[in-house]
Amino acid sequence: MKKIIFLLSILLISGCAMQRQRLVSTFFLDYRPYTEHGFFISPDPFTGKFIPVGDLFITVIPGTKPKKAQEKVAIDYERAYFDDIYAAPTPSQVFTKETISPEELLEIAVSEAKRVGANGISNFKCECIRDIKTNTVENYCISGFCIKID
């Protein structure tokens, strides 16, 4: 009898476990607009003749901006304090992180490479670093080897 109660309690507890829906995140960097204009970008090493310019390391931290008035602000009214010391947040006090597109990140990398005289980036890498708990973007890390192709 104890075994049956134990098995039923395990089934009951496992049935109440938190489920998580699938999250698919796509991050596509389109090199074509740059390669069509003669700028080389590759995640692999360049095997032809080149002059090394230098290593490129860029960290982009998304800025914050106030949420717009029409954006819904979640306030837990049962826990919110409404007095002179502890006030519930108003929509103007709530901030959200800006969204940075892959195209904008690639433009930052290419602009920096061109600024130092490179016409290519080999070993190119662009990573999106997320907070594990909130799944929000912490920062973007861009790296590569700037080269000048003859």
C-alpha cells in the first residue's frame, strides 16, 4: 500500500512540474551586401595573400529606454506599496532594452574594420550573450581578424 501511495505521489508531483514552451531564436548575418562591394567576410581563415591589419574585438551592450505609454506594464498590485516612501512604478519609470538587428551589428563590425584600413574580416564571429534566468540579451560580442587583401 505504501508503494502505491508513493508512486501516485510521484506521478502527481511530476504532473505539476513547470513546462516550458519551445523557443526558437534565429540570428542571421547577411554578408552579401558587403561581399558584393568587394569586402571579404568569413568565419574561416583567409588562405590567399593578405596583409594583417589587426584583431577586432567589439562588445555592444544594448541601451535602455523608457517603455512607451501604450506598452503594457506588469504591476503586482498586491505587493505594490502606495505611500510616500514606496510607490508603485509608473510606465515612465519602467525601462526596456533596445533591440539591435543583426544588420546593425554587422555594419558596426565592417565600419570598424574599414576605419583601420582593412577590406576583409576573417575568423569572423558574432555572439549574442543572454541572461539564463530572464532570457534577455546581455550583450553582443563581435570578433575577427582584420586583413587587407591585395
